[in-house]
Amino acid sequence: MEVPLEAFVMLYYLLITLNFYNVHSLKPL
């Protein structure tokens, strides 16, 4: 079972984006 690299990168990018928004919501600038 091979997972395409694009899917992995998209998943990783989504995680980073969610973390980024969580940090900004916790600490509003």
C-alpha cells in the first residue's frame, strides 16, 4: 500500500495550518 507524497504533504500542511490558527486564536495580536 503506497501513499502518494502529495497526500502526505497536504496532510502535514493542514496540520501546520490548524496549529497556526489555534495559536493565533489563543493569543490574539
